[in-house]
Amino acid sequence: MSIGHFRLWSSLVLSLVLWSNTITSDAAIGSGYLRKIREVNKLGPYLGIVVPNMFEMDPLLHSDRFVPDSRTTSLDIMGKRFRIGKVGNQKVILVMTGLSMLNAGITTELLLTLFSLEGVLHYGIAGNANPNLQIGDVTIPEYWAHSGLWNWQRFGSGPNNPLALESNGDFTREIGYLRFANYSITPSSDNFLNNVWYQPEEIFTVDGSPEVREHIFKVPVDSRYLEVAKMVEKQGVTLERCVNSSLCLPRPPAAATVAMGVSAGVFVDNRAYREFLSAKFNATAIDMESAAVALVCHQQRTPFIAIRALSDLAGGGSAVSNEADAFAPLAAENAVRVLLSFIAALSSSSSLAK
């Protein structure tokens, strides 16, 4: 079965399930449900745009570049609103996930299952682990990793001791660990918290064998999308520098492709952990959703890239650090500006390729 046939089949199955559920609770919702999805998909494929929160979505919705579809502006499905429209000449479906890896993963899976998509763009704000970049800069990582999947080692065991269930192939020491004793205020040779070992995700790809797991830690973005992102970086994007007349950044922000972004169910406002993530994984952007979107797209073999504007230097450390509350709106605006430039460049490259 081809990937296209798989998606068509899975979309039909899930749609029938959802339709049957809505029929039970509200016949009016169920009666036109499948018809509306079919009508939308006939006009596809679309670019899926996935965004965590409403304050990050608003700059796109208020942009004159986003034009809602005149026939079906949105579909409300399972608590999610899928907005249909265009950005320039590109057909898009925009959806808000809500905070966290769980919400981001569920929403992305639903988006991919129900709608005909050619790829997924994810954008929003992020903490910064790279002191060479500043607030307001917009990062486009080449890889994303879930940095919150751990095996927490018992006290008394060390790096040379196997982890629990490691012999079964469930866990590994290949990625490395965080030793809590290294972060004591006074010198210490030990700590009851001991070590946590970072783990790869289990994935089950659409073209793999059912129930045969694969493992991945660093999820790559789509190679073509990355090339387009590098074009956008080279050409430059005019970004917001000032929140108001009295609050401006030291230099004009810029878009930058970077090596790595990490996500976990943790808001990181701690300098020591930020420096660890930078040193251990060469991480720049730190957020709570991107790796989940990346993992779902990787499993579904769907092109993906994430654009994350830096709203703070996680844990502080400079004159413009630890200012997420003040700079989040500016960062959200800058993320949208780079997103719009990326879509324009992607559309141009697609036209030239035809």
C-alpha cells in the first residue's frame, strides 16, 4: 500500500469514527462532517501550519498575507479549529495545538490524518540556549530532539552500570546523561538524585512493519525545506527590534539556521540547564512542542520544518535576558515574518521546479 493510499484509508476510517461519535451526541454536527472534509481536500494539497498558542497565531491571522477561504473558513473538530485559507498563492490549513508535547503531537496527528497535506510548517517562540544569539532572533534548527525522555538511575549506580531494562533493548546509555552532583553549590562527590540518561523516542513509521519499533533521538527537518530556509537566511528578513520607544534590542534581529532544537514538557528558566543543553546537544531553541510535531511528521513521512523566535535567554545572563514577558509579542511577530518569507520562497522554488 502506498503512503497516499494509506493516508486516504486512515482518513476515511478516522472520519467514520468521528462522524459516528458526533451523530450520537449532535446529529447536526455529524450530518455534514464528512462532506465538508471531502470538499476541503478536493482543493488540496495544503501546507499545514501548526502553532502552539493564540498569541503566536494572532500576528498571522491579522496579516494581510493570510486570506481565509471564502467557502469554508474553518472546521471545528475534537476541540481544534482548523482554519483554511491562503498565504499568497499557497493553500494552507492553520491549527493551534495548545501547550505541551502531548497537545502538539495529538493535533499534528489529527491534521495529517484528516487533511490532504504536502508538508507541515511549525512556528512559535522559544527560549534560547545559545549566548551568541539574542532575543528577537529567529532560529530554524536542522534537527529536533525530545530532551525529556529519561531513564533515572538509582543511587549508587554509575555510568558503567547497565540501566534498568537496558538488557531488553528498552533503554540505552548511548546518548549520555546529566549528573546532578555536578551542579551542587558546594563541591560534592555524590548526590541522591544521581544521573538521568537521555533516551531516543520509539517510532512506528507508516511504511514500516506494524508493532516493530524504531528509535530516533535527533529528528531531521526536510532537506528541501532546510535549503529554502537557508535561502531566506541569506536574503535576510526585516524583523522587529523594538517593543516600544523605550524598549529596544541591542541590534536588529535576524533569521538563522542552527544545528539543534530541543523540546520537553518543561519551561526552562535555569542557566545551568541551559548551558548543559548547549554543551551536550549543541542546542539553541528550547521549547515544549516542536519535537512532538517533528516526530509525528517523521513517522508519517511528511516534510516538516520548525521556525522558532527567541523570546529570552533561558535562565538569564545578559542585559536583555530573562525577559520573556516583555519580548514574547515581538518574538511572535518575528516568527510570523520569517514564516511568511519562508512560504514565499518555498512557493517560488516549487514554481521553478515545475
